[in-house]
Amino acid sequence: MAWGSPGGDQQDQWITQFFLRHVHAKLNLQEAIDAPGLAFRALPDLVLAAHRASRRARGREPRAEGDRR
């Protein structure tokens, strides 16, 4: 079985929830897709802030958004 999800920060959470609903909870595919879910959004912002602080501490300024150097 192959499955996917629209992109986004919660993509890995949506796919995991779908898989667990189908395999562990024994919901059929449509029920697993339609079931309500929960996503945690704060972590990506915290990780990005920690990454930027780490770069500053090492004397490297964070790149401007869109800068691909």
C-alpha cells in the first residue's frame, strides 16, 4: 500500500496517524482518512529559532529568506 499527504510541517504527523488508524485501529481506508486528527505546530518554529541562535553563537549570521548560497 502506498499513501501520501499534502506538504506541510505536519505531513509526517498526518501520515503516521493515518497508518496507525488503518493498521492498529483496523479502520478501513476511508474511515482512517476521515477520522479527526491532532497536529502539533509549535516545534518547527522552535527548531528554526534554535538553529538561528546556534548559527549566531558560532559567528554565522542566518541567511536571508530565499538565499540559496
